Amino acid sequence: MEGGTHFRRRKNRANGYTPCMTFPLRPFQIGPLRIELPVVPAPLAGYSDLSYRLLCRRLGAGYCTTEMMLDKCLLVGGKLRKRLIQTHQEDHPTAGQLIGNDPLVMAAAAGVIREVGFNAVDINFACPVHKALSRKRGGYLLKQPELALEIIRAIRASVDLPVTVKLRHKFRNSDDDEAFWRIAEGAFDAGAAAICVHARSVESKYAGAAQWEFIASVKRRFPGRTIIGSGDVMSPADALAMLENTGVDAVAVARGGLGNPWFFRQVADLAAGRTPYQPGLSEQRELMAWHFSHAEGLYGNRTAKIMRKFGIKYARMHPNPGKVRSAFIAVRSGEEWNSVLQQFYTE
Ligand SMILES: Cc1cc2nc3c(=O)[nH]c(=O)nc-3n(C[C@H](O)[C@H](O)[C@H](O)COP(=O)(O)O)c2cc1C
């Protein structure tokens, strides 16, 4: 099916959604949580912190997930733990995402997620980075389906929150789908509230096209369950195309939403047949100023370093992206951040 006409992909966006067509957006459920907009920010390590989640939510996102949190890290004190578990009354519903490989430690960490006030626990069986795989975490669990299921069961037994699972399609490109189906079926049997499918192999990391047809097959196999699709949702039109072509209940937006927290509002516009909202420069400036000052509360004197990577993404919306990108890369302080805004973001 890859590259076929049924699955509309980036290459033929001209056939994708355009203002004047409408698309019915349906709310979806994560256990008892009802989420109005079926397009949600995906967890992104290094980005999905409290500041970013609040921004997405203020601009229309109805459900967020934290970046992955190492189970052990939540069980000890320290600055990293303190930052990772920060939430806020406006930061709901949000799932806390855990990565680890010991059912008991994962269950204890899920208890912390509950105590802190997050609304669901998401389990990461998808991370492809070397550090995670070498420690048999994240995507490595696709090689150990029985251990993956033990983790799910242990977390389900330890907290009364909805539990969701993020899964890649397979470990290696040459593998069959068996481990995926074993974990997915076992997860739902154990009471998981949803599965998010990133339709690439662990080996592929983020390269190559995501296999939307595989996502569609997951929804066909579990028609009554909540399935969230992930992979190659780069524009609001892609989000609607994934909903329509795969039948999933919701779509998670990752790289396509970075630097554009208006994405969620734009999806709602497009679905209603309106031209997607485009913020002016002064509105972008206001948002970026808020983002920096909120991030200071999380990162203190490391804020400029953290915000540079957001600046690089924000620059993509500017009419002169190359220049603005270089200016953000050079930022070393809050004053310098504000002077980039002053210089480039005045109408
Ligand atoms: C920089 C980066 C960080 C990510 N961090 C996480 C993470 O912490 N947890 C997770 O489940 N997925 C993580 N992902 C995967 C995304 O959530 C998403 O599934 C993937 O990028 C596919 O979507 P895309 O092709 O639309 O970007 C990350 C992806 C990127 C690019």
C-alpha cells in the first residue's frame, strides 16, 4: 500500500485537505477521560515540558503527555525529578510517560505519577536511542514481549489511573509483527486504555516513511479500543488524512508541531472548512516571550540553552527563517532572546 493512492502522504499534499472541505472531528476516550480534539501533542524528550504543554493546551490541545521519564529517576530526589514532575492546574489531562524495564520499579514510579496528580500513565516501549536500547529499555521491549506485559500488569495493579502504551511497529525492519500483536493484545487484556502506534521499526528510528497502513490494520484488529496513530503528521492536513485513512481514534503530532503550537487550532479550522489560523508576528512574539519566561521557572540559568532549540523551531514560521534561526542560535540570555524578538517580530 506504501505510496499508493489510498494513503495520502506528504508527497501528494495537493490531494490532502484544503479549506472548504469539512471533516467530522470526534472526541475520543482514554479510559474515563474524554478528549474533544482527536489530535494531540506527542511526547517529545527535551521539548514536552510543562511550559510547552501549557502552550499547546492554551492553543487548543486537549490532552498532553510528558516527555519520557526514567522510572528510577522518579524514585529519588534531585533537580531532574523535580522538573520532570512539574504540573499545574491547567496541565490536565496529562499522562506521565515512563521508561524502564523492571516491573516493580515501573509500578513504584507509576505511583509517583499518580501522587503528583497526572491523569494517566503512558509506558514507553518505543524509544530507539542507543542509551535506552543498551539498557534494555524503550523499544528494546519489543524483543521481550512477556516482560513488557509484566510491566503493564504491574502498573495496572499499582495505580487506579488509565494506563496507555506507546509501541513501535517492530524492532528490526526484517522482523515480523508478532511481538507487536502479542504486546498489544496482552495490553488490552490487562486493561490498557489505549495504544499509541508509532508505525516505524525501532531500527529505523525516525527515518523513512511511517507505515500508515500498519496503523490502519491495528485499528481494524481492535475496532472497539482507543488507538492513537503516530508518524509523519507534519501538517494539519496530514492529521486529518491520518484520521480518515487509518480510522484511528486520535493522532499524535510530534515533529510537525514543534515551533507551531497553533497546530491544534489549525486542525480544528481545517476540519471545519476554514482557512487555518496564521498568527501574526506580534502574536508569535508574545507567545515566545511567555515561553521563555515560563521556562525560566523550570530551568533557571540554563534557560537560554534550552530555549535555543525551541527558537530554531519557531523560526520556521518566520518569513525570513534562515536569519531568525541564526539569531536564535546565538542567544545566551533572556535579554538576548528578547532582543531577537524585538528585532524580528515587530509587524
Ligand atoms: C526529539 C524527539 C523526541 C522524542 N521523544 C519521545 C518521548 O519522550 N516519548 C515518546 O513516546 N516518543 C518520543 N518521540 C517520538 C514521537 O513522539 C513520535 O512518535 C515520532 O516522532 C513520530 O512522529 P513524527 O514522524 O510525526 O515526528 C520523540 C521524537 C523526537 C523527534
